[in-house]
Amino acid sequence: MKTLLTCALLATLLQSNHSIAGEATHRLFGLFCNTEAQLDETLAHIRRNLSPRAAIAIVNEDAVVCNNVDQIEYALIHLVDIGRVRGLVPLVKYRGTLVGVVVGQRLRPVEPPVTVFFVAPDRLAAIRVERNL
């Protein structure tokens, strides 16, 4: 049960309709990784009852590739639904482009933009779906 609650907390998202360079952005926080494989590995450790912090530490052993973003928000564009994470708490996996970081109420641009992978407890509205069947 602790693992389920932890996954739900990691996947908490805030959506807003801000824009960067005229493009709608989503302001989010939660578990983010550089690749889908790193995201899957972190979630696998959490499903084995490791805390999110311990799971992230294992995946980040050689380099920081995953973060639990909880003190700031990421501003992302081009969000794509890339699949589902099966389990007692189903999650949706996404790929997006990180274009800024919101600290306090200030948006600080990320240059160059970076592709990131993350999970959410529900499907976000108006997001493109991409599946490899």
C-alpha cells in the first residue's frame, strides 16, 4: 500500500495554460527521467517497495538521470502519451520537451530545451498519443 501511495504522489501534476514563445505549456511536477528506460527502471524499483528517493538514487548511481521534482515546477511543451504502466495504480507515461523551470512564480527558460519522460495518474487532456504496437 505504501508503494501505491508513493507512486500516486510521484505522479502529481499541475496543468496550466501558460505560454512560452506563443506555445501552450504545461506546468508539472513529479518523477522525471532523461529516457523512457530510466523511467521504467525507477518505477520497477518503486514497485519492489523501495522508496522513490532510494529508487532514484540507484538509477542515478553513475550520473543524475532522474529527479523527483517537488520544490519547483517544470514547464513543458509537445507532450506525447507514450503508453501505460500497469500495476495496482495505473499510470500514463509521457514524453515532453522541458522549456522552463518555475521557481516561486518566476519562469526561467531552459536553453536548449530538453526531452524528458514522466508519469501521471491520469491521461492529460489534449495530448497526442503515440504507441508502438
